[in-house]
Amino acid sequence: MMKEKVCVPDIGEASDVEVIEILVKQGDQVSRDDSLVVLESDKASMEIPSPVEGVVESIEVKVGDKVDAGDTILVMLTEIKELPQEIEHSEEVASSIDIVSEARQHRPETVTQQEAVLQEQSRENLDRDPTAKSKVHAGPSVRKQAREYGVDLSRVTGSGNFGRVIKEDVVAYVKNRLSQQVSDAVGAGIPAMPEVDFSKFGEVEVVSRSRIQQASARNLHRSWLNIPLVTQFDQADITGLESFRKEQNIRLAEQGIKMTPLVFFIRAVVSGLQTYPQFNASLHPDGEHIIHKKYINIGIAVETEDGLVVPVIRDADKKGLIALAGESANLARQAREKSLNIDALQGATFTISSLGGIGGTSFTPLVNAPEVAILGVSRARIEAVYDGEDFKPRTILPLALSYDHRAIDGAEAARFTDHLARVLSDTRLMLL
Ligand code: CAO
């Protein structure tokens, strides 16, 4: 152990500066850059940081004393003789006086806000490179200022001699980060909806939303905000499909099986995904890759009294019409009875939202992210279709394919719905 005097550094033109606060006491363990005393001139106040690590042996000043540069403040016991860090230029020290007084005046809003904005980032940076801090060249007051603002000095470009970070660099960095925050907020910031007191206009009842409704609201909102969504509309002539389905249903009724149009939509979608695998994919979070899935799991949007649930038919490409009829009916029943397990709700590669049993001419479904597309089906209607010679009654099914435009091009979407329309118009194609 050795004794080391800590003196008042060069404080520019200031002299006879008063000690207004002593921040340590005898026996305290002090780290380098910890503040020791606060001095105050008639212009500003400044905290004197410790240039070394050690234990306070004795304090040589008391509150009210007047000191000058070079006067001893205290004596430290240090392990190894450490050269006091280069005392900053008088210009820099003088500026640090301004900074302290400025910081005091502007707290709590400015500094608190800066700290909040920057501290998290500093933590991240330190996690990334724990040695980064020690490589920075900066004086004690600059380090202290950086600590106060929550700035990671390794992120600050030094404009002083040999890249030394000076206080103006820290201030510029903070200003820059704050203005970035503001511009980020302008880009992504959603103006909040004003809260309205509806009871001013009449009687109201506030009802809790189910957990499913709350969760799907969050998911849908996230999808809406993240996905550049386009919807491609098309229609399929399902006259043949409907007569085939009805014939089969008469036969299957004995076995208690009913094929709804949904089963055929699933088969058609499977065929589409096999032909256009880019629809059976997800964007990689790095934005540079796309993940093609070698399995085909179809999510089915099911309306329940608690909200929208999307159970999944796994390996739909390996299942025939009758198996799909049984499984989709089962999943829809379980969803409504709330008896689905979590596995049944995960791993979809493409979703179908069928509203045809209810009605509607068309709608734009939202992609069930991280999938890249969803098929919406509305109610089929009998329409008069000209066959080149005559108008014939045909059952026309409206299709709406919403897709993530980052992953799918418009032309691909048009080909996909065209493929669906052809397969649905000719059930034999489902066998291929
Ligand atoms: N056009 C005309 N009729 C249709 C049809 C269509 N596109 N789709 C179904 N139908 C008919 C069925 O043939 C059935 O008629 P019958 O009883 O006379 O045979 C009737 O409508 C009821 O069918 P269903 O809708 O109960 O059965 P399904 O297998 O077609 O659909 C399911 C099952 C789970 C998809 C459906 O019940 C459901 O919940 N749909 C709502 C999905 C939803 O909420 N989507 C919105 C999600 S947000 O984008």
C-alpha cells in the first residue's frame, strides 16, 4: 500500500474556490472517477473525481475552505502506484464546470430523459464488448459526464487530440441520439386514439373481453402494422364440385361423415402450395432469407363464442378428402368446446378463413404472421355465366388471397388464385 495525495486539478482561471460538499469520509473505498468533493466558484460548481482507486486515508479540506489548483484535497492509500490520469486541459475543466452547473439546472427532465433513452443502449453495448470502455481516451470529468447521461463512451467519436473524447463529443452524441429517437417515433409512432366517455351520449355497459379476444387483437394488430398486405381476388366455378360433394354426402351420411366445401378448399390449397412453395414459407427475421417449409400444415380459422381460434391440420398433403372432413369437423368442435391442446394451435404454414357458411361477397383477411399468405373464402352464389352460346346457371365461389408483399409478388398471387380456381372447378385436378 502506498499513500497518494489527491490535489485540486487545474481549474482554469478560477481561484479561491469554495469546498461546498465532501462526498467521502475517512476509510471509504473509492474507485477511480468517483466524485470526492464539490467545489463552487462564483460562476459554477464542479465535482472533483478521484484519479485513482484506493481507500481514503485522510481528508485535508473541510466544507467552507477556499482552495486553488494544486491544493491537497485528501490522501489515499493505493495498492499500486497508479499514474494520475492526465489532467485535462484547463479549457476542458472549465467546460466541465459549466456542464455540472448546467446538468444541475436542467435535471430532472432533460437528464432523466436522456438517461432513460440511453442507459438501455449502453447496457447492450457493454454486454457486446465488455472491454470497449477501457479503450476509450477521456478524462475523469468526461467519464463522469458520460455516466450521468448513461452514455457508453465507446460509442462516442472523440474529436480531441489522438481521438480523445471531450465533453462536446458527449453532448453531441446525446443530442444526436435524442433526435434519432424523435424521428423513429415519427416514423413508427401511432397517434393514440382519444378516450371517449360514451356515457355522455347514452347508457353503456363495459364488458370484459375474453383472453382469446385480447390475444388475437394483439396478433392481428402486430400483423397489420408489420405486413405490407395486398389482397388478390378471384372466383372459382364450383358447380361440378358442389354436385360431386352432394352425391358423396348422401353416401357418407351412413358413416356419419359430412363433407363441407371447406374440405375441398383445403385440398385445393395443398395443391397450390405444392405448385407454388413460396406460399408455404416464412420470411427469415434477418430479412435476407426465406424459410421454405417442407411440410404443409393448414390453419383453419374457427369462430368460437370466446373469439377466433386457428387449429391446425398437420400434413394436410398426406390426407384424403374423407380424413380431412373428419379432422376439420373435429378441430372446429374442439375449438368451440375449448378442449384443444396447445399443439393443435401451432405450426400452421398457411391459413384458410372460410366465411361462406355465413355470407358475404368478399373480404380481405389478414395474414396470420409469420405465414406469408391466407385464403379468404366468401359465400358461393349461383350466377348466370355466358358459355359462348348461352347464359348458364353456375355456382361461383369468391376467393380472396391476402399476402405479404415482401415475400410474394402480385403475379405469383394471381397465378396462385388462378390455380385454386382451376382445381376447384375440376375436382379431378385435386387428385394430381
Ligand atoms: N359458400 C356457400 N356455402 C357454404 C360455403 C361457401 N363458401 N362454405 C360453407 N357453406 C355451407 C356449407 O355447405 C354448410 O351448408 P349445409 O349445412 O347446407 O351443407 C354451411 O355453409 C355451414 O358450413 P360451416 O361453415 O359450418 O362449415 P365449414 O366446414 O364450411 O366451415 C368453419 C367450418 C370452422 C370454417 C366455420 O364453421 C367457421 O367457423 N367459419 C368462420 C371462420 C371465421 O370466423 N373467419 C374469420 C377469420 S378473420 O379473418
